[in-house]
Amino acid sequence: MGTTIRNATPADVAQILAFIRALAAFEREPDAVVATEEGLLRDGFGPHPFYSCLIAEHDGEPAGFALFFYNYSTWVGRPGIYLEDLFVLPELRGLGIGKALLQRVAAIAVEKGCQRLQWEVLDWNTTAIDFYRAMGAEFLDEWRNVRLSGEAIERLAGGVRSHPSDKNKDVAKVGHPAVERSSAISVAAATERMEHGDLDSVK
């Protein structure tokens, strides 16, 4: 039967979560996943979905997935796609499944008029880095990932009283023209597992 790629459905939520956990284990963060099937169902298949997902199957069995969402660049005035996760089961790597998933995401980007397809790559994943460089991907080494989570978001939003140590500290200045890209860009070019030039996972 070979490899097929299809849009995920609500019935795939358990498998999506299994893929997410497997990717986290590969990334040496097996306990970092707190996502639930209920949350994935709500956020991906509700009236206003926050993400889209593709499922790869090989010989009729689940083989991998790509999870992505849309962003927007004010500099080019067009939407883009941010690839959050790309993963292929270890025993099925080397078959071109990861590359096929990435190609499908790229095709969706072209179809939707997106000007950018972005993702992140771990700095130790040299095989992936070399592959992306050969593919023509741009590495934005001058940009830094910026993230607020948990209490830090609440504090910034005013929902949690500032810690005493925050007094007399300057609030970070956000006036650089790059701000538009800080959330959309993260780092260009992705995390993912590849064997023999085949990309298999991304984070």
C-alpha cells in the first residue's frame, strides 16, 4: 500500500497525542507533555480550530504526523505557516515519510498564498540542519526565541501581583522592528529526526 497522507479527524486525537509523547521522549523531555485528548479535540476540531494536522500512514498503519498553524507577517503582508511538530515512528524512518509530510505542508502553504513556512531545529540535530540548508532553508541565527508561560504570562497580564524582586526593574523594551517576527519566527528551520537524509521529526 505504501505511504498515504490525509487530514486528521477527531477520531485521530488519541494517536496524535501518542505521536506528541513519542516526540517529547525523543527530545529528552518525556515528562513535559501535559496535553490531553480532550484539549486536542477542543483546540483542533472545534468551531474555531487553533491548529491543523496531517496523519501519515504506511501500509494502512499510523506512521507519523505534522501539526501546524497559521501566522502572519506584517513585513510581507501575507499569512504564513508555522510547523509545530513533525514526527515519524523510528521503525519507519528512512522511507521518505517525513519528507512527504513536509512537502504536503509546503503545498498547503502555496495553496493558501502563504509566503513563509517556518519551524525550529535543535542545535544538536546536525543531520537535520544540513538537510535544511541543502533544501534552501534560511537560518535566522541572529534572532532569539522568546517565550512567556505560566505565572509569567499572568503577571504580565496583571492577573498575578508582581514578585517583590521585580520592583525597580525595567520592563523589557519592545520597540525593535523585529517584534513582529519574535513570535512568528522563533528560529527558522526545524527540529526533526532524519536518517540518511530523510527528515522524520520536528519540534
